[in-house]
Amino acid sequence: MIRTRFAPSPTGFLHIGGVRTALFSWAFARKHAGTFVLRIEDTDLERSTPESVKAILDGMHWVGLDYDEGPFYQTQRFDRYKDVIQQLLASGHAYHCYMSKEELDALRAQQEANGEKPRYNRLWRPEAGKTLPAIPAGVQPVVRFKNPIGGSVVWEDAVKGRIEISNDELDDLIIARPDGSPTYNFCVVVDDWDMNITHVIRGDDHVNNTPRQINILKALDAPLPVYAHLPMILNENGNKMSKRRDAVSVVDYAAKGILPEALLNYLARLGWGHGDEEFFNMEQFVEWFSLEAVSPSASRFNHEKFMWLNAQHIKAADNQRLAGLIADRLAAANVDTSSGPALADVVALVKERIQDLNALAQEVDYFYAKREPQAADVEKHLSGDSRERMLRFADQLAALEAWSAESIHELFKPFCAEEGIKMGQLGMPLRVLVCGTTQTPSVDAVLALIGKDEVVRRLRA
């Protein structure tokens, strides 16, 4: 059975690069009726925080990526890691190293001065016929993995193709710190082994970790997963996405009024494609998805296209759901929707013009209370005899027996003919007086929703 995992580190927010990794891992598992595992890699005890864990879990819930197992926490598996470290020590695949940090820093400084690649010199690595230094007093050793010397690590990456890295480029990796706590690359190997992960789908910033992890898996006689390294997401300038420059947190997008399905739809198109399809739902994505269709090249985040896609998802979304999503935004703006038209009906009318939920909330306010119009709009559309004309039109509206967009619309043409004006000379003053803005959907539909009594009241005020 296919088993994938998403394994974020809780040292900050859940960013969109992580969400795309989770999305592709989730989709691959769903496509093959497999299992999607969530694992929290919290071995960095100094930087990992409960707040970051919550941000990850909340972010996964918001985007709707459901996991089948987990969340598992590495900090709850330390006993297992220590057992495997002892196994590697006993089999001769790991050893204790007593080189102090100061000695290691001095060694690297000397290597750099000599123009050499800085690396551990394997001083404490046991070899046949080699005499090790005397164990220094008072030094707690690290445990290093005995990386193979010579040869190469080769794997067929499901996205990047064949990758080969020489073992001579790899150090003897520290797998346990002086206090006995295991390190990231080692924990990942044990977790993927224990959790029977068949496909490791992750960002291509992990490519350099992969040969080290493969060597450890081989030393443990553990099965190797398929590796698939996803290309980086760049901003519109072609630079790596930055917390300072770009909205990269899932929380940021939620606050900006983005629908989660729009974010997933757009992230799916960054580095993957299915013909010319741009707008699709997650059921379609799962059906179409394959690792073979993932591009090995980096993708640029296009904000304009992203907002267009969000607008398409708003248009397609259920009106009642949208009303619920903007309710808090309206309450924060002191817009009382308890009286007046049903919010879902208003949403249905105005959402065609909207790109995000914040704009949607701002667009519906005049249905519940007239906005204060801009002075320039008042001067342009309510000068001369237009105010008296609007009072006459108010009388005609008040006389309507059936209140609907159709009955209101039927008043427009004869009224304009009687007054000797064009439709714009009626519609714009109507909008300014009733709504406080010149930008609205079809004015007859707007008036119909606001309601007869309120429309007449605003016109006569």
C-alpha cells in the first residue's frame, strides 16, 4: 500500500511551500487509495514551540488536507531512536566521537585556510589496524554514522530523474548529540522506516539530505522509499519566497480573504499541470495527479493569476457558506445584518464582482445601511434638479404593489422618457442616494433586495 507523509518542523508558521508539499503527498496517497501521515518533526527543542504546532494543525484543518494517521511527534519517540543508535553502534555502522566543538571549529578553519572543503577528518572513526586517540576526560561524545567511503549514492528521483552523489562528498554525520538527543536526519530515517513510508515527497532543499538518509537505511537493512523532490516556489521577481517580502503563511492568506480551495488549486498548478486546466476542485486534482507530471523546475507565484483563481472559486462557492465566512468581518465593521435582506441573497448578487472575502464583506454593507457618499459623487450626480427628480421616482416606487427587480425595471424607461433624461441620469443618482456609491450590480436588483420601505426612506431622507 502507498504511504506518504507530511513532516513539518514546528519552528514557525505553516507556509505555502509546506502546504504544496502536503497537497502533493496527500493527493498521491488519495490517488492510490493509500495512507497519508502527519508527522511533527520537533527535535529542535530550542526553536520548536507549542504555538507553531498549533499553527500547523490549524493550517492543515483550514486548507482541508485530512490525514489518516498522526500527528506523530518525534519528541515522543526518543527511546526508539536511542535503541536504533545502539543497534548501529553494535553493528559497527556508528561510533563515538570525542572531538570537541572547539577542536572541530579549529579543524574547519584550517581546512578553509588551505582551500579545502571543511569536513570532519574521521579522527575517531575506527578502522582495521588504526589506533584511536586516548579518550579525553570530561568530554561527552557525539555519535557519528560511519558513512561509506568511495562509491556513490544513486537514486531515481520521481521528479528530478537520476541523481548521483559521491560518498566522498558526505561527512560522517552526527546522529546523536553529546546529551544523547538524536539529530534530524537520523530521526527522519527511523520514522520513515517505522511508519512504512513508501514515497517521500518533499521540497528539493532536501536533496542533499537524501544520500545520507539512504546510507543509514541501507546500514539498517531497511527498505528504501521512492524519493520525489519538488521544485521551489519563487516570488514574482524570481527570488525565494521571504517572510519579509511575501505573504507566505497560510494564516496570511486566510486573513486576506482567500478561499482554501483556491489556494490549493493555485498551489497545485505551481510545478504541475493537466493540459490547459486552470480551475478545478480537489476531486479532479486527485484524479489527474501524477508525480511524472511534476516539473523539476522552480515555479513563480503570480499574484494576479492567483487572485483571478480566487474570484472563480468565490463565484462557484455556495452563497450560504460565503455568508458565514464574511459574518465575522461584517461584525468587526459594525454592520448589523439581522434586519434587511438575507445575507446569502446579497452575496449571490454581488459575488460576481469580487476577488476576495474582504472585498465581499465591504461590498455588502450598503444593503444594510447607506454609506456616506463621496463629495465628488454627490456633486456630479445630485446637482441641479436631480434631487427633486429622485423624490418623484421615490413616489413611483412607493406606489408599486409588487416589489421585485422586474417591476422596478419596468419603471425605468417610461420615467426617463417622461423626465427627458437618459438611464444614466436616473441610475447613478439612485445608486448614490440609496447605496452611497456609484459601483453596484444592476440597480434594479439592488433596490429589490434592500426592500421597498428602506429604499423609499433613503430616497426621501
